[in-house]
Amino acid sequence: MMNYLFRAFLVIFSIPMWLGQIAPQTKKLPLIPIYQDSIYSNPQKMGILENKKIDEASGLAFSRKHPNLIYTHNDSGGEPHVFLIDTLGNDKGKIILEGIKNRDWEDIAVGPGPDKNASYVYVGEIGDNQAKYSSIKIYRFPEPSKLSKDQSIKPEKLTLTYPGGARDAETLMIDPIENTIYIISKRDSSNTLYRAPIDAFKEKEYELEEVMQLPFTMAVGGDISADGSQIIVKNYLSVFYWERKTGESIAETLKNPPLKLPYKPEPQGEAIGFSPQGNSYFTLSEKRFNIQPTLYRYEKNR
């Protein structure tokens, strides 16, 4: 009981830290989460991460090739490793990205690529707290056919620039319908959606296109479901959700007011992703206040 109270105290104590980071929000969405829809259930604790080297998890994405496998990574200054875990938090190894440094990896996604019969992992080196870097990078590699505790791969690299100068971002999404890369900025008062075609990897360098502003701030993670029909974005206190109608573009869908989904605030929760079937989403936090990173699952009710 005392341990539970202590953890609850730490979470409550950390809220001022979150609020201190958050820029003023628009009036469209309240800061404190209100569960406005019952599409998804309240969280189920799946497990504490077995691999203690994953202490600054900043993104998660489900494999399309290996059942119950999740890719995750640490953020700035971490090793250039994509860690493999299962849906209970068990360690399944890592993939080392050869010749790459982790300047500030902030999100990860899985989606289509040049081989129509394969799925690809996209790692977003998109963090820039001080907005001082002239470019950001996306690394891409095909999902491995076999898993091992330690393997390495040399990824493709795409260098991106913003049309209006440097930005900080922590949300990377891949749309399987449009074959498009989407990035959402973090620190502006109304976060901005940017895009680039997946084929930009052929050019090696590309200037992102600004698409639209969104009715929230401090976005720290997001995902588009494997079939492209659902979109989810989170900040530190809320999860926003859209259902995409047939024939709609991502921009058309995001013009609609989002639903607020259940979310258990985490010490520093920056990772979120759909299961391959789109019938659940998972969240994961960095380690803070000696609270071990814990994987949570939210099940779809309909």
C-alpha cells in the first residue's frame, strides 16, 4: 500500500514539470484529459520492461512480420540500437544501426517501402530541443526475416529540412495509403503537421511540406494504424484519436475534431502505437523517479 501511495505521489508531483513544459493550448481542447469516448478501454498493465537498458523509451512500433514483436529505442545520446520487446515487456534482442549515431531519436514507425512484399522500420532522428539543427534525418531498413539477440544492419538515410527553419518534433507516422511520411512539431502553441513522400528516400534530401496546424501542443508520439483507418497522437496528458473515412486524406481526417481516449498519465510517456490489427494501442514511458518503464495496453471495445 505504501509503495502504491509513493508512486501515486511521484506521478502527481511530476504534473507541474509537465505543465512547465507545455506551451499555451488552443481553446478547442482542454489541458486536463476528459474521457469523452468509450471506443477503447482503460489501461491494462502488460509488464515492466525486462531490458533495463531501455530507460528513455521515446517511441514504439509493432512489427508487421513477427507476431507480438515491438520495436522501441532510447532518445538523445543513446546507442544507435532499435530494441526488440514483446507485448509483455520481455527482452527479444536489438538491431544495431551501422555507421549511425543517435543524436536525438524521438519516434519510430513501421510501414511500406520500395519492396512491395516487405515492411520497413523508420527511425526518426527528429528531436531538436533548441531548434538549432539545420536538418533532421529518417533512417529506414527492412524488417529482419529472422530475429536474434544481436544483429546489425546498415540503414538508408533521408535528410529533411523544414520550410521555415529548424523545429523540434517527437512524432513520426507513416501512412500506408498515401505512402507518405508525416512529422508533427512539438513546441509551437498549435503543433504543425509536415509531410514528405516515402519516395523521397530516392533523392536522399527533401524539404518537408507544411500541411496544417493542429488543435493541441506538445505532441510526443503518434501512429497510423496498419490499414490506415485510425490515427492516434499523444502529448504528456492526453491521447487524441481520429477515424479515417474511406477516400479521405490524412489532412482531411485531421481537420475533424479528435476524440479524447483513455490515458493513464505516465512519468514521461512519449511512446504510443497501434497493434497490427488496430484493435488496441500501447503506451510506454521513460524511466523517471525510479519508476520502471511499464508497457500498457488499451483494448478496443468495438
